[in-house]
Amino acid sequence: MVWDRQTKMEYEWKPDEQGLQQILQLLKESQSPDTTIQRTVQQKLEQLNQYPDFNNYLIFVLTKLKSEDEPTRSLSGLILKNNVKAHFQNFPNGVTDFIKSECLNNIGDSSPLIRATVGILITTIASKGELQNWPDLLPKLCSLLDSEDYNTCEGAFGALQKICEDSAEILDSDVLDRPLNIMIPKFLQFFKHSSPKIRSHAVACVNQFIISRTQALMLHIDSFIENLFALAGDEEAEVRKNVCRALVMLLEVRMDRLLPHMHNIVEYMLQRTQDQDENVALEACEFWLTLAEQPICKDVLVRHLPKLIPVLVNGMKYSDIDIILLKGDVEEDETIPDSEQDIRPRFHRSRTVAQQHEEDGIEEEDDDDDEIDDDDTISDWNLRKCSAAALDVLANVYRDELLPHILPLLKELLFHHEWVVKESGILVLGAIAEGCMQGMIPYLPELIPHLIQCLSDKKALVRSITCWTLSRYAHWVVSQPPDTYLKPLMTELLKRILDSNKRVQEAACSAFATLEEEACTELVPYLAYILDTLVFAFSKYQHKNLLILYDAIGTLADSVGHHLNKPEYIQMLMPPLIQKWNMLKDEDKDLFPLLECLSSVATALQSGFLPYCEPVYQRCVNLVQKTLAQAMLNNAQPEQYEAPDKDFMIVALDLLSGLAEGLGGNIEQLVARSNILTLMYQCMQDKMPEVRQSSFALLGDLTKACFQHVKPCIADFMPILGTNLNPEFISVCNNATWAIGEISIQMGIEMQPYIPMVLHQLVEIINRPNTPKTLLENTEYALYVAAPSIGGGNEQHWCTSLRNIRDNEEKDSAFRGICTMISVNPSGVIQDFIFFCDAVASWINPKDDLRDMFCKILHGFKNQVGDENWRRFSDQFPLPLKERLAAFYGV
């Protein structure tokens, strides 16, 4: 019985008065705004964690010390929650049991703040794997739901909601004997409870299990939907919001169950999208976004469009709150420095290499730069953005059929005297640009000049949205004679780049980058004027917009290429860039956009970049070396050294690629004097795919620029390239394939020993369905240039793998590769020629020129060996093969 007595003692734990006062003092101090005091408090709290019963004091203050003010008690609970997160496994059993029983006894505290804190504490303990070790938790909370006392019911429901959010997966597993089979029917009973708060908790709990298609919910799906409908008109906004959220998720998961009621649901969502409470309206608006992705959308919504479109358009107006948050009445703010939290973290996109097409340069496959992103400082997602996004996707579903519903509204909005209304009209025009472009063309000759005029509107928010909308029509503008729209648009946009309002500067810079991509060399005649503006912006911009300016300059370099390589342009552009480059420390993340920008500039300027290349090259090599060194320290002693930000290394590798591409053979001296190949060898084996991707791009560029330095390392590099031909990592695979092609060109016949390391994977990529175009072209190119070395028994493998795929473009390219291989190296194929014949016969109808290639090779072979040998050879063929070749190719 000793054990029993000890547990009892633990439960009757009493705080030491002096200790209690010390902890209360700390809790008070930690609410001080002074950061130095906060830091001292933090250290003291850490020290107190060494005392086993410190956490007993914390739970005591939270649940028992009613004399203290609520914020202090709640804070005590939150510090305990952090201790549970960090050290729960070290809590003595008695302490753990004391905390658990105190939580359950006080879940019904009369203060909502204390109830919520207890709930957070419970879910934190539960998510530390304690649902298994606290078997009475769920049954107890579920039974407390039936309590007559409102506070107890609400507190238990609050805790259950948090547990459902944090531990949904384990609740739906065999580990706990599937408690949801009891919990979900229980929650459904509370949908009709008299208290709105309780109804809201009940819906929120069940909502956690929709997306995962939890079995326990699917069994009661009809009753769930029926109960949701009953709550449709609930007076509590939080309940309506949860009902909308449920219906949006059910669209994705149980469309079959919603279909019979679809007409009513759409009508309901139309009302809710206009709800007085913006949070409800936003949840409801998500419905249109989700529905637009469903195949049935077009049929379901068509009859509702006359009502829906005005509702969405109306939601696209700035609310009064938005305007206050956006400082919509502040017109000039260019001299006010940015606060650091205004600046979003940027993610560098690693370099992807493609075969150059004569007419169009490189086509990127993930062009997602023109999403509706017009006011990114207010809460990232709001009704305005959601409405605009919904209109955008619906325009893509209905195309020009949407215009009869939109055009009458647009006429009214675009010329409205109230700026807020006019602004929303310009946003509408931008939102439909992609989906309704064809139908909009007749109106553009009138609309584009109107928009260009709006660029000088007196309201900054009108000027900024106009920049974005014009960028959505840039493609059309560029397709017209340049003097008609391009020149006036460019002139006005450049003025807006120098606007006195930071938001307008930002929007203009982004729009100009889009225009540059569309216009490319059309901009060459205006280069001096453009550079003049961009360079002037350097001296004018605050921190955040500088980062966007780098992008506009880099895009300009990509778009006009070598036309930038004129002494007067270089003289304008390089000094401000190099000045920034010298100011930034190696640890500064602002290096990312600057390095990206310089990479584009170096590639465009070619030899014009020579005077600047040495310090730039050196710094990039140092950045790679530093990052690798830091990563090694972190791998060896993770407690002591933190992991490096590998983006520094990725951006540096990409800039080195830009230098190699721009300078060509001129980079040779720099490579000779550095250890870049050793560093690349390490980067090519990095765990992070983006690092490997960038290092393979650099390998290909150095192979083209100065192969004499790469050649000694080929034996080390080729096996690594072979292991990276995995199409699951599409960009890594793409760049590795490209590098193999470049190496093959340089190596010629010496490539032979390395072919077995890559051939099988390359053939597999060609045989895969849905291989992206860029990867396919790089693979065909690699096989084509490696052809002379592929002799010696590899053809058999080739031919057998290719005969089994259906006729298609990929098979066509691959066979062209084989035919080229054979024509380059006919002797290599002799002993495997039967496999070639078999593969050729697998074609149902090849294109004419490919059929001619087959004919040439078959007849060439027959003539080479002579009739007698050919007859002996073809006698080995199975009869169907013999007949096919005779019928199709006359051999």
C-alpha cells in the first residue's frame, strides 16, 4: 500500500508560499514590454525547469489561484504548455497525474479565458502521444458534454475541438480502438443545442474529419448533411462560417451526396457570399473556387451566373477596413523606410536548362507570376482576393460565355465617379483577362487607352491596380503595331516606376517585368530610356521595392539579351549594381535577388561583363564553400552548429552558370585558379534536390565553356549523373540529362565507357508516358549526341525497350535517335540487327520521312551483306516479322 499512499500525497500537493510568490513575481514581470526584462524572465523560467514540482506551481496558479487576475493565470498555463511541449517525457509520474486531474476538474472554469487555456493544455498533452496513456480523457470529455452546467459543456467541447484539430489522424486509427464511432454521432446531437457557441464547436469538430473521408463520418454522412441544412440560417456567424466550410469540403469529398440538393446549396451560398460578417462571406466565397475545379461546374452554375457574377464583382470592392489598413488615403510615402515585416521571404527558383529553340528562347513550365496579387499587405487572403480568384477560374471555365454577364457591369464600373468602384472594375477586367481574352479583343482598342489614362489617376490604389490589369493584357498589346499601344504604355509605366507611392512603384515594376517578357527585343529601340528610369529608381526606392527592381532589371536582360552589350548601357547599369553588391554582407538574404539579377545581366552582356567578373566569380565560389563547410559542421554536431541556408549556395551556383554562359571561354582562367570543380562534386551529391539541380546546370555550362578543366573529373561525375536520372525529381533529372548531352559532344568516342551508366535510364525516360517536353528534348539530344559511343551491344537493349511502346511522338524521336546512331556507326549494329528489324516492324504507321529512314537502313544493310547472306539472315525471322518487312519495306 506504500505506492497508494505516495500517489495520495502527490495529489494533496501544496505549494510553498515563498516559491509561489517568486513564480507570481516572474509571471508579472514577463508581461512587461521591456525586452531585457523578458529575456531575464525567460532564463529564470528555464532554470526553474530543473525543479520537479515547478510545473505543479504552474498548474496551481492556473486552476486554483482564483485570487489572481485572469491574464496572469492564463500565462501560467501557457508556460506550462511550453514545458509540456519541450520536456514532457521528463515530468515525474506524480506531476503528470496531478496536471491531468487538475485539467479535467477545471475544464468548466467560469472564465472563458481559463477554460480555453486548460483546453490548450489538454490538447498539448494529448498530442505528445498521451492519448494512448490517458485512456479516460476522451470518455470523460464526452460525458462532460452532457453536463447541465454551460461552462463545463463549453469547456469540454472547446478541448475536444482542439484535440480533433491536432490529433485527427490517431483518432481515426486502431491505436485507440476507434473512438470516433462514438464521438461523431455524439457531436451530431449537439448541432441542435440551444447555445450558438456549442453548435459552432460541434460543427467544427465534425469538419475535421471530412477531407480524410473518415469512415465513422461517412457512415453518418446523410444525417450530417441534413443537420448542416438545418443550421443554414443560424443567427451565430461562427456557426454559419463552419456550415459553409463543411459544404466546401464536401464538394471535394462527397459531391454525390450534395448533387441532389445542388440548386438549393448554390442559392444558399449566394446569400452567404453576401453575409454581413466578412469571415462567413469569405468561407462561402471559397465554394465558387472549389466548384470551378469540379467537372460538373459548367452545367451546375450556368443558370445561376446572372446572380453570381454581380455578387462576386461586388465582393471585389475594397472594404472600408481594407482602405484603412492599406493607408489608402496616404498618396505619397516613398520617403518612409519599410518595416522589416513588410518584406516577404523570397524563394529562389533554381536554374532549369532547356534546349534552345530558334524562335522562342526558353519556355518555363511553371509560369505562375500573374496570380491575383494586388494588395499583399493586408491579411493575405480576404473576400476581395477570393472573389477575384473565383471570377478568374470561372472565366477559365466559361470563357467568352461569361462576357454577357460581365460587360454590362464593366461599362458601369470602369467609368464610375467613385474611385473605389472604378478600382474594382479595373480589377474585374484584369481577373477575366486570361479566360475571356478572345471575346475581349474587340473592346481592347478602346479599353487599353482608357487604362493607360487611369495610370495617372489621382488615387494611388487606382494607379497600382491599373498596372496589374494592363500586365494581364501585355500579350495583346505587344501583338499590335508598337506605336499604337506599346510605346504609350511603356512611357506611362516607366513614369509609374518612379511614382511617389511605394505600392504603385511595386505594381509598376512587376507589370513592367511582365511587359518585358512579352515584348523581348521590341524594347531594344527604347533601351536607353528604360535603363535611365530603372537606374534612377535605384536611388529612390526603399528596401522592399529594391528587391522587385532587381527582378525587373534581370528580366530586361533576359528579354533583350546581347543588345544590352553596349558601352553606354553597361556604364549606366553596372555601377549601381556593383555598389549594392559591395554593400551587402555574405549573410544578407538580399543577395538572392541581386545574384539572380546579375546572373541574367552577365549572360546578356557576354564579354561586356569581363571587367566585373573576377570579384563576382570569387564571391560566388566563397559562398558555395562557406555553405558546404557550415553544412558539414551541422551534420557532425547538430547541437552546436545550426544548418546553413542553402539558398545562398544555390543562387551562387546559378550566377556561376550565368557567368560561364555569358563569358564562354573567357572564364577559363578563373576556373583554373579556383577549386570550383571540387565544390561542384560535393554539391552534386547534396541531399537537397535544388542544390543538385543548380550544380548540374553549372556542370553543363562549364563543359561548354572550358571542357579542359572538366574532363579530368568526368570519371567521378558520370556515376553521379547516372543516379540523378530520376524523373520524380523533374528539374534535377532535366539538368542532369542536359549535362550528359553537353559532355557527350565534348567527349566524342571517349564517352563509350560511361554509356552503360546512363543509357538504361535515358531510354526509360523516353518510354515514360507524359514526360514533359523540355526533359524529352534534352533526353533525345543526349542520346543523339552519344550515338557514336553507344555501339557494342547496347542497341539490342534499345530496340527491345522501344518495340513495346505505342506509336507516338516520343517513340518517333527515339527511333530517329536509333537511325542516326546506326548511320553514324553502322558496324556497331550488325550482330543485333534482328532486334532492329523487330523494332521497326512494331510500327503501325510511321511518318513518311521516318519510314524512308527505315527503308534506307534495311536496304543498305541488305546490300552490304549481299543477297545470299541476307536470305540466311532473314530465315531466322519469325514468319509474321518476315511478312511485315516484305510488305512494308520490300526486303
